[in-house]
Amino acid sequence: MSSLHELAHAKINLYLHVTGRRQADGYHLLDSLAVFAGAADRLDLKTGSGQGGHVALDIKGRFSAGLGSEDCADNLIVRAGTILRELAGEHASRDLPDVEITLHKELPVASGIGGGSADAAAALRLLLGVWKLSLPPARLNAVATRLGADVPVCLEQHAARMEGIGEVLSPAPHLPTCGMMLVNCGQSVSTPQVFKARAPVFTPRATLPAAWATLADMVRDLAAQTNDLQEAACAICPEILTVLEALRAAPGCRLARMSGSGATCFALFDSPEVARAAQAAVQQAGPHWWVWAGDLCRAEAHAGACVSA
């Protein structure tokens, strides 16, 4: 029995524009700049003696409640295994080793930071390796998109621009050194509900430079953008406004905004050290909040083990 592990890092939307809507299926079209924080779930995989490519899932960790292992058929990690077995074909899948995956759930659930999508992407990386399957990039992107619109960007865990419904990826501008704080108030926000509640208007695609030399430059350009889902999410969950107020009042905060469809919010700081120094003040404002502070994952790092200070 061999053992492998992958980290599933939090995905943060530095801005999120809803640029349109597809007529064919009603999906909203987006323009967003996604980065990855050091905060992460962890997946441990063990191979067993059985064959058939069955995926058994156990869920542990701070945010495991409500994600019980007794009924995991709809979990994205298990679905990732099901899709890969389908691609391998009935005959070949009989020879795939069975696996046991333990998910250590340390990121808040349904919180706008792509936790479930990052878990699914980490499972794909693990299963492709242990089952020795190789997919062309376009095919792998299609598999990831079947699991969710955020899964493609979570495969590489590198900063990227997301367009289409999330599956159209292009390089992000070069990012300057900075620190980040994440805060979640403990309330889950329904993404479909947020989209339903948002004002039915669209925001143009952002104009971004090829690189930001300084954090001040990046903050200036990001401040000109929006998260088009923030207002609707705050109406559904007013505590998001309290979180944003606490972040903006934190010593050294350069920019604060909600990520994704909420409820997690982020703030940018000059360095990871400055972000950590401000953590106590924010935690005092909301003792029950989940708060993390540190560095971003860097593009040159390995996808499963991003470098974070």
C-alpha cells in the first residue's frame, strides 16, 4: 500500500465581473483574476489491494461537519474518480487499483474560495498519477469543467485570468510581493441564490497590464474593478459587511473585497508579515470568524505544494 498527498489551496477572486450570459444554457460569463493563498485542504491517498478503480472517501478536519463520509457519492472527489474510470473504459478500469482518500477539510465550505473545486482538482492530480493515466490538456480541462467551473484553474494552482464560465484560462499579470488575509464569518452563502439576487447588469472585461511592479500599482488597478456578486451576497448575509469593515480597519490593509460569491473576504497587505501582524485585531472583531494570514502561492511553485511563507 502506497501513500500520496496533495494540497488543495484556497482560490481567491481579486475581482469578478459578470460580463454576460450564455443563451444556450443560461450560464453566466465571467472575467476574474484568481490567485491562490497558502491556506489549504489536504488530501491523503492510499492504494489498496483491490482493483476496479473504486474511490473510498473519509472526511476529517475543522470543517468536516455536514460532509459525512457515509454518503459521498456526490462528493466532487468521488465524482472525479468516476469520470476518470469512464474515460479509461470498462475493460481498462478493471485493472485500476482501488484507493482510499482522506480529505482533511480545513477551508470553510461554500465560502467563495473554491474549496470543493480545489479538492476535486487535487483528487484529479492524485488519481491521474496513481492510475498512470495521461490526458491532453484540452481533454483534462474538459474533465475539470464537468466537475465545476472553478476546477480548471485549481488544477495548476497558479494565478490566472478566468473567462467564459471559468474554464477559459490565460496568464495573470506578474504579481508583486504581498501578503493576504482571509476571513470567513461562518455563514454559508448559496451561489445560485447570489446570482439570482444580483442586479441584472453586466460589467465590461477588465483591462489589465502584463505586470505590476509594485503592490500600489496592483491595488490601484484592482480598486477600479469590482466583485459584481458582493452587493447581492451582503444583502443575503449582512455579516459580510462587518467583515469588510474589520479588514479595512486592520493596520496596513491596502484593499479589502469579497471573494467569489462569498462569504469569505480578503485583504491585501505589503507582506505576509504585515498581514499576520494585523490578524489579532481582525480576530478580536469577530472571535468566531475563521481568519488566516500569510503569503500567496507563487507561479514557479509545484502545483501540489505551493510555496507560502
